[in-house]
Amino acid sequence: MSVRKTLSLDKLTVSFDGFKALNDLTLQVDPGELRCIIGPNGAGKTTMMDVITGKTRPDSGTATFGSDLNLLSMSEPEIAQAGIGRKFQKPTVFERLTVFENLELALAGDKSFFHTLFARRTPKQDKRIYEVLEIIGLTTQHQTEAGTLAHGQKQWLEIGMLMMQEPELLLVDEPVAGMTPQEIERTAELLLSLAGEHSVVVVEHDMDFVRSIAKRVTVLHEGHVIAEGDMDKVQKDPRVIEVYLGA
Amino acid sequence: MANYTLWISARRDTGTGWFLGSLALIVIAVAVLNQAVPASSSLHVGAYGLTLVGKYLCYALLALAVDLIWGYCGILSLGHAAFFSLGGYAMGMYLMRQIGTRGVYGDPILPDFMVFLNYKSLPWFWHGFNHFAFALAMMMVVPAALALLFGWFAFRSRVTGVYLSIITQALTYALMLAFFRNDMGFGGNNGFTDFKDILGFDLHSDKVRVVLLVITGIVLAVSYLICRAIVSSRAGRVLRAIRDAESRTRFLGYRVATYKTWVFVISAVLAGIAGALYVPQIGIINPSEFSPINSIEVVIWVAVGGRGTLYGAAAGALLVNYAKTYFTSSIPEAWNYALGALFVLVTLFLPRGIVGLVSGRARKLKNAEPLPAQAKQQEPVSK
């Protein structure tokens, strides 16, 4: 092994009542890489994210973050603190807090009760929040309750919250669902700008979008990786064609 | 947008100002009408009035405790009367030991009920309660310990929503049954009563009652400010985040169970203090204080006043209890129906409670001026 991986999943298996949501799944993500994961419904994409973030425990296999962090023995907050951020399929922002407060809560740092009870934002943190507001294009709405934002803006706010966490790895579940073409384009720019500094894993159904951002694509089917490589190669793969066009 | 920020904080301060102002007014007015107005005058407030207002203020503090966890963190406790009663019992134990030889049986150590039940010596957990400082500590430590234990198990196991509410209800019910038992050493069915004095001052004198009332008012005001500081802090915003999207908060790296446990403990301590202030003014504590209906009533006060505002909870406690006093003396059999109807109506038509109604009016008036959303350039929000 020459290059250190950001994320290594090895032979992960998860079954729900006999149904194997993940079946011997092996996947590696390099530092700074932007990886797209595609697959039909039920392919195990969301389950994979659940395992990585500690929401679901696998029956067997290993999941390692960085060189030696065993994700399977950590709780959700521990994993988040270690540097894995997640954006959910359905945009989940804190609707009754303002845009600014949403970003503030996502700030990296000590998140214990007694720390946040007395915490004051430093000028540096304020600056960072305004930078992110600028990037996600919500500067003028920063005092708006997040619940009143448009759908696309909520998606961006959630990506902004991921950026505030300064994670090494970002997991992004269907970022462009329900977006207009302009919004999709901006989201693509946003994700591309994040890669390099962070590793980004995007799960998406929208093939045009995947083609526009992905260098490497992994195809999941029935909880297993059936193809991996650049978009053109993957699209020519007979198994992928079979899975997508159906028998 | 700066206007918007200012407007929000101004509105918040208005609520706080109104609350603390009215509280001071009520306490001072009642104290003056008792002490300075002769008993022959129709304006005179007697001992009954004094204790009544004192009782309302204790209830307001209890409502504040419930609003802190329910309004801001979504924890619907239907068992807060348990913490209130534990605080009350701790105070009661001190007051019982103050009676000394003035009891019916004249035993210098054992309270009357122990002599009556043939206790030979003081149970171990009664030791120390002859010291006020120790009792004072126990009024807070006992509710806190129970809340910590309960919260530790319930919140770590991610028990939420209606299941959590049912467990809290079971908790207070179990305690009620336990305290009803004579062999528990807490006076069984009768609880504690016939208190004589507190720190050497006669509990039956109006002066002492006024002092207790003033202390209750001050404790309520300080507790309000502490709660306000908590909900305005970043931790307070985390609590609201937990209330609205618990698992999202977890994925941001917050230990939700720890947050819930601590705020539950703080709330239990406030409830315990409320109970401790209640007992010397009312003059009795017995196991019926633990009864499940009491905890449910607190939730109704908070809902009626307006949850998630703090002052709404306190106002709701005062209003509903005033109504209760009034109705239970004029048409007692109708009260429970009225209370139930009030809860249903408020839930259906006033989701933000009476406070929401008032501030909604205020906002309509303000909207005659330029809308806050139309204000242009923003500045960094100062915390």
C-alpha cells in the first residue's frame, strides 16, 4: 500500500431480515477525490452511508477512516467529530433557526454541553461563517429562518453546514434532487470546488449531473460493487447496462 | 437586516421586561397590601391571599422548568411533579425536625408520625436534615440525582416522544405509591404538616409569609434569567436543533443524550426548588403531590401560556391557577371539564398560547412600519 486512503470499506455485509442491503461491499476513497456512486433503487447506497456514519452496524466486514480509525466502534457524534460530514437525501436543516445559526451550529470545534453553554464566537469563526454564506449564496438571507428557504437553498445550506464542519470526507446524498437546471449547475460547481481539499462521495440518480462532475464512478447493485472507473467505461460495461436497462 | 436582528432581540427583551416588571409589581403590591394596609380595610391582603400568591409563584417556577425542556428541547415530561415533590419533601423533613419537642408526643428527635408508628430511632436518611444548609442542598441534589439517573438511561437508549412521556408518568406514579407507604419513613398517607418555624421564624406570622413570598419572587426572577441565558446561548440553539431534527444534530457531532440529560437535570433542580418554596408557604406536603394529574396540569399551564418563551409558561401558570382558584370555589364540579376544554382549545386555535396571541397583535401593529425583511444591508450579528 503506497497511498493512504481516506476511506476503506472492506467486505461489508448488512442484512435486514435476510435481505442483504450490503453484500460483501468493498470500496476505497482516496484523499481529495470526488467519487460518484450510482445504482438502481435498493442498491444499498443509503445503507452504505448509514454504515459509514455509524447509524447502522454491519454484520461483518470493516470500515476504516484514514489510516487506522475503526468506524464500526464509534458513535455518530464521534464519527462526525473525527471528520465525516453527511448531507441527507431529504434536506434537513434546522428549520426554526436562522441560516446563520444553522452554520454556527455546524462549526468545527468542541461540542460538549458546558462548552457551548459559554461559547462566544471568535472573529475568525464569524469570518468563516460569512465566507461560507458567500460561497453558498445565502448572504442576504443569513437572518432568515431556514424553514422558509426554497428547496434548492436548503440543499445549499446543508452543503454549507458540511463545509463548516471542515470534514475530511463529505458524504452527499442526492444533492440535486428537485433542483432547477441552474441550481444543478451551481451545485456541481460547489461540489467540484470542495473536492481536492476534502474527499467527496456523492450518491446521485441524475446521470447528466454525474457525468458533469465525476472522474470516477462506482456502480452498486444489490449491495455489491459491479463496476468502477470513469463514466464512459462504466457506461459501456455490459453488467451495468443489464442492471440499468433491465432484463 | 440589522433592523430585523434588533427587532427580534427587542421583542425578546420586551417579553423579559414585561415578565420581570409584572412579577415585581405583583410581589410588592401583595406585600404592601398585607403589611401597610390595616386589616379593617377592604384592600388588605390576608394570610390566605399571601400564601395563594406564593403558591402561584412556585407553580410559575415549575412551569418554567417544564418549558425549558419541553419548549426548547422537545422533551415532554409528564412527571415533573415528582421533582417538585422531592424538593418539597426535603424542605418538609427540615421543617419536621424544627418542630422538636413541640409535637404532640414531645419527642425531641422523632417527628410525631414516627413515634406513632413505633420507630425506635431516626432512619438513616433523616440525619442531617436538622441543618438548614444540608436540607437546602438536598432540595436540589435529590431531584438532580433522580433526573441524572433517569436521563442517563432514557436518553442514552434514545427513548423519545410519547414513550418518554409515559415513562415519566410512571416514574411519578411509582414514587407516589412508594411515599404512600408508612414504612418508607416519610409519614405515609399524611405526609408532613403542623410545621412550626423555619430558621427560628414563626411560619404563621404574616411577616415571615411576606418574606417567603419575596424570596419566592426573587428565586423565580433569577431562575428565569438563568433559563433565558441557557436558551440564548449556543447550547440553547443546540437544544432547539435537537427538538427539531434530533438525528441531524447527532450527525453534526453533538452528543444529543448528554445535552438532554443536562437540561433535564437543570429543569429537575428548578422544579425541586419550586417544591421546597411551596411547602413552608402551604404548610403541608403529602404523597398526593406526586399524583400524575399534577404533572399533566403543569403541561397545560405551559401550553396555555405559550411554550418556548419562558415568560409564557410562567404567565400560563399564574392565569390557569388563578382561574382554578376562582372556579373551584364558585363551580367546583366544572373545573376539570373547563381545564380539559381549555387545553383542547388552546392546542387547536392558539398553538403559540396566550403569549403568541399578544405578540401576534404587537407584530401586526409593527408591520404598519417598514417590514423588517425589507431592510437592506446586514452587519455581523453580535451575539
